[in-house]
Amino acid sequence: MKRRGFLERMSRLLAVLGLTEAEWLTLGDRYYQALAQPSPRKLALLIGINKYPHSPALGGCLTDVELQRELLIHRFGFATSDILTLTEEQASREFIEAAFFDHLGKQAKAGDVVVFHFSGYGSRVKLATLPETVQNALIPFDEKNIQNRRVVNYLLEETLLLLLRSLPSDKVTAVLDTSYYAPTTSQPSSWRIRTRPELPVAKLAVEELEFLQQLKTQNSAANNAIVLKATSDENQQAGELLFSGFSAGLFTYALTQYLWEATPATTIQFLLSHVSSSISKLGIQQQPGLWSEQKNPQTALIVDHLPLESTSAEGVVTDVDEDGKTVQLWLAGLPPQVLEYYGVNSRLTLATGEQLILKSRTGLTAKAQLSPEPTTTPQVGQLAQEAVRVLPRNINLTVALDTELERIERVDATSAFAAITRIANIAAEQPANYVFGKLQQTPSRYGLFSVSGELILNTAGEVGEAVKVAVQRLKPQFSTLLAAKLWRLTENEGSSRLSVKGSLEIINNISTRVVMQRETWRSRSGETATNKAFTTQGKGIPTVPVGSRMQYRVENLSDRSIYLMLIGLNNTRSAISFYPWQISPEEVSDTKPYLQEIVIAPGQTLRIPQNDASIGWMLPTRPLFCEHQLILSTSPFSETLEALRTAKYPTADQQPISPLVNPLEVAQALLQDLHNASQAKVEMNGTATDSYILDVNNWASLNFSFQVV
């Protein structure tokens, strides 16, 4: 943009915002002072809008900006002066475009790293000159034209892509946590959609169309910009949830959390696989996607676009008290399902060797005390790695009541849930795991829904069913879903000190194909790591054909023997487990097998169900989502095997991978076994009575989530 055009846009914007030129210069002082810095540079423009003047307020967009900013500074080495944030009224269309040119366009050079982030509403809008054409657009703060409410000041996605591709750098990454398709049905109250429907009479501002045409006529060389999008499908919705004390975009939170723990050898494909898995574990079907014009961008390494400059971590020191003994932590590196229950006395370590003992937490911010007393004062920016995870023993499933329920229905549901409080509670202020409500097509039927409104398979009741009967009928499903919630709390791929690697493979008589791999960061060897997750082009979740024959290959890369347990949810959302049945050759065929620990010696590899490549296990024929948790420990799973033995399984069901009839008891036994393996519990006896204490030196838990198609 020419200087005159920029000043004209800025003058109009300042008049709308009521800002003086001096106030604007103060706002932009961070990046104006950075103009003289040498290349290569790292530049970021982060935009978040919660409170729109003509749309319902969002809750997590400002958190998204904070999540990105802390990540870029502490994990990727961005200077604070090179990160410009535009929030709320600062994020008008003209302001965004002007800041793009002045902060990114004027400064970025070949070899520089550039990041653009947007969190807010998206929509589809008609073009004034082509009324039949509808395009995706980002909604800035000044969404409506003041003089003509039928004219909207949106920023077209096409415009943004042209702006990104016009930058001279070949390391341009954009993150768009928004969506464009507005659903026609009502959404659960706990689920905010970042899509806003547009009126049929609304037309895009002529100035934006002229700006788009101006960009199209420019002859600037296009770079290989990549755009990470919150949805892989045009008809999906991007959403935000209330987490433990804060709201955030699902995509931004999952993305930044993973990048805190990622390694340079991680590919974009592998990144999207992890992000999709993290979102799906929250019960949401939203799948992130990738846009790029470069050839096969999913196989590119993260380091190609965002060079990592620090070691992986779960947190970072953001403030130090005057006495030097207490610090404030930013804990955005913990998996979202773990953060909610990350208890007091959990421990993290600094690179200098000091241990941090968690004393309190509010949202993503925690207070921690140093132990032993430090010889040197901790510094802001020091990374913190998880050492001991403390989880409460009294964890329940939290279920919200749909706002569409009548008052008498809510009263009856509350009474029914009171009878099963040890399994499921009605969510009050805390985030909900599921929603109890009525089917829209048949309001006289009750069922259990995800927080984004999808009916959980096999939970719908009969027409005319009473509310109390429906809640009691769902009790087995509550137990299974609570069990899954518990074993998900063991996930620690990023923080485990055990060096292990797991691969999910499709096997046949000719060859074996790796579908996805998971491994602890301690097992990786820098750039030589081979992280894999085979996905459909543009999507994140790994896919497996219906009826495939599968097996796991588990490698023990540590110097200790490890014990193995596999548990999960199959296509029908019922629990399954790997049973290590053993039968002695001299036993008769009708003798019931017994269970035996699965042990992998140091440096050895084990294939399960068994080493014969022609065996494996067959996936069901229904195309749905599958989730498995591979849990490894330095101590035996004695309690878990005992819980498996107590179940009454018919001889006909004695297969290596079989249904789990007592999933909650098995999940609780798993946590107890990991607690028993912990070396830290001896010195934390006061905490052990009402908590599980898990030492990262003694366990690794890897999640395998995939779509059967």
C-alpha cells in the first residue's frame, strides 16, 4: 500500500476509534522501534475479538492471543517488540490491513519468520458487484457500516491469502481460529460457535472489493505461505469452550499446547494429527485443516516455518516474587484434560535443577514454591518441565442440563443425578463433559450429547420415557465415559522420562503400513526422528479403512523393563481392552486362560496382539471414530489385572482385544498401579491419601485416535 493510502485509512480509523495520533504511536511503539533490527527477524500480528458491537460476545479470542503470544516468545524466540496484538476495537478492518502492511509488509524480508493469527467470527458474504457470489470472510470489530447497516466491513479470506502470499519471506504461517458456515439448528449453551450468519441483503463494502482487485493486479512473487485452519471442511464450525477457569478456542488451545512439547522433527501432518486427537478427546468432531499451494505441505517440518529455539516444556516462569522463593507459571503446555485436575503439590523442574511445587492455580496461571531453597534467583522466561502429576481421586463425569429442558424436567433430572453422584454430577460452574437433553427430531426422547451437540451413539431412549428413567438408563454409559476420562488423564507423551515408541500398523500378507506413531520426546533423536500420521489430504485425523487388520508395535528404547496395558473406546463408544490371555500347551482346550503381565525388556520390540504378521485384530465394519490409550509402566499392572480377572467373561469372548465390562473399575485400578509405581509418593505421604501421585520417570501414556472410513 502506498504511504498516502495508508495515512488516509489510518486517519479514518482514528476518527472512528476516537484515538489521537499520539495514542496510536504509543500503541505501535513496540514495532516502530524494531525497524532497525537486523535480519533474520521473527514478526507476528495477532488479532482477537470477543466483544462485537452487533453480535453476541465470544469468550476465548483474547485468551487465544495470549496463548499464541506466550508460545512465540518462550518457545520460538520471538522478541516482544516484534509481536503486535490488535484486540477488540483496535481490530477494525482498516486497522488490520494497515497493521499488516506497516508491521509485516514493510519489515519482512527473505528468510524472516512471519506469523499471522485471527480469532473471532467468520461468515459468508455476498459481493456487491457479483450478488450471486458468496465468499468466506473474517469479521473485524467494525462489522457494520455505520451509515448503511446493509454494508459489511468484512475482510475476505481471499484478500488475506493474497496479503500473506505477497510477503517476501518463505516462512509465513497463518492460524485462523474461525469458521464460515452457520448452523440452522440451535447450539448447546456451553458451546460457542465462531460463525455468524449474514443477512441475505448484506453486501460487502466496495472499498474492500477495490482493495482485493488492487492486490490481484500486483505482480509480486508468491511465497509458500501455509494456513492452519480451525476446520478442514467448509461446513464445519469452529468453537470455543469453557475450560478450567478460562475460555479458549479449541483449535488455538490444542495447537499451542502441542507446540510447547513438540520437537523440530515434527511434521505439519503429525502436528495436525495431535491437534485433532486433542479436540476429539473433548467430545468435539471439529477437525483442523491445512491450506497451502506448495507441493505436499503436510510433510514439511515445523522447523521449516517456525524454528524452535528452546527445549520442550509444560510451562514457563512469567513472574518472580521479591523473596525469590515463589514464582508465577504459565501452564499452557499441559494437555487440556489434565490441566483441569492438575492438583496442588504437583511438581515441575527448571533447567537449573530447582523443583517447583504447585501451590495454587487460576486458569492457565499458577503459583509455585521453589524447593530446595534456590541459590540463585529464578528468571522470567525459564522453562518448566513436568516432574510429578498429582490428581484427585474423587473425579466424576460432569453433565450439563440442556437449556431446552422444561423446569419440571430439570427438577427430575437433578433428582436422578443426585442418586449417582459418585459417577456423574450436574455441571454447575465447572466445564461440562456432556449434555443431557432431548432429541430435536423427537422432543419426547432423551439422550446424551457432546458439548457441541452431537448425539452419543446408543444413548437415545424410547418415546415418552420419563426423565428419571432416562438418567438411570444412561448409568452404564456414564461409567464408561468416566473411565475414558480417567485414563485420558494419564497422557504424558510430552513429559514422560521413559524412552518408548508405539506404532499403529495395518497388516496383510504382503506388507505392513504404519498408520501413526507416538513416542515420548525423550526417545527422539533431533532431526532424525520419523514422526508419522497418515491422513487424508488437508485433514488432521489419521484414517483407517473399514475392516482393516491392525497391530501395535511397541519399542522399549529405555534401559529398564516396562509393562504394557492397552485400553480404549471402539467404534460404538464402548470400552475395550487388550487381554494378555495365556494358555499352557499341556492344558486342555476348554480350560479358562489366565492373565499374565506383558513385559518388554530394554531395547526390545513387541507386537500385539502377537508377533505373527498375519494375525492382528480386525476393526469393526462401522465407520466411526476409535481411541486407544497405550500405557507403559516400570512396575507391574497388578491392580489392573486383578480388576480384569474379576469380570465374568464367557470363554467365547476370550480374544486378545475384547469388550471391557467393568471399565470404571479397570480405569481406577490403572491409576492406582501408576500411583504405586511412583518414586515420589514416599516423600509426599500427606498428599497420597486423597490423590494419585504419578512420577514421569515411571510411566508413559500414548494416545492413538483415528477415523475408520
